Amino acid sequence: MAEGLLGRLAGRGHSPAKKFPVAMSEEEWRRKLPSAAYRVLREHGTERAGSSPLDKEYGAGSYRCAGCSQPLFASDTKFDSGTGWPSFWAPVAQAVETQTDRSLFMTRTKVHCSQCGGHLGHVFDDGPKPTGLRYCMNGAALDFHRCEQPPETDGGEKG
């Protein structure tokens, strides 16, 4: 599996000091989530590139957290990054939080849901205008709600 040893070396979980509005025991999360979503959201796994049907989904709608259903991304911020993962140039305002990830001998920025702390993916600074950001998300961490309009995004001109 893609996350295998490398995923375990990358570290799991969140700081025990951080409390999220939506909280469950790991056993409750395990019962609630399909195994692929649990592996990504709760264990910081990464799905195989190109394995999510959401990578090629370009219909109008909203992408929500598969853990707590919080709206995360609007479909009009989605773009084809060519990476094999659903990618967006901006999240819904205050829907995600980031954290520096210095595992695997590199520095990246992890993205997680601000409501449940679920790991979503990483953000990079090689995206399109207007933000120049690429939120590279795991499809297993997302639920697509066709024709739903999410709240405002954090997108705008990058300064």
C-alpha cells in the first residue's frame, strides 16, 4: 500500500493539546468511516495517485469532509493538476488548518479539517491564479455533493 512504511514514518495523529469541535474516540471513527477514509483521515495515509474517481469529477457542487461533513472546497476552485489527486486553488473560508510536516526528509504543509482534525492532504505553492496554491487532497477524505453551493472560499488575489 502507498502509505505502508513511509506513511507510518510520516507520523500520525494530532497534537494531544488540540481539541476539535467534532471529536470521537478512534474506535468510533473506525466504526463510522470506510477503511480507506479511516486510513487517510485518522492515520495520515495517502491514497494511490489516480485511484479516486473524484480526481476526474468536474461537476458543480461542494466537496465535504468525509469524517464530519464540513464543506471544504467549492467545485469552481477545482482544477486538473495532473497529479492524480483532486486539487483546488482555495478552500472554503476557515474550513481547513495547516501544519508543517518535516517527515520523509522534506518539508511540506499538511492540511486537515478544522472541525474534526481529519488529514486531507497537503498544500503546495505551485497552483494556478488567483492564489498560486495547490491543495492536493486525498479523494478518500472527501465526499462530493453535486449541485450544492458551499460558503465563500479563502481564494482571492495572492499578495
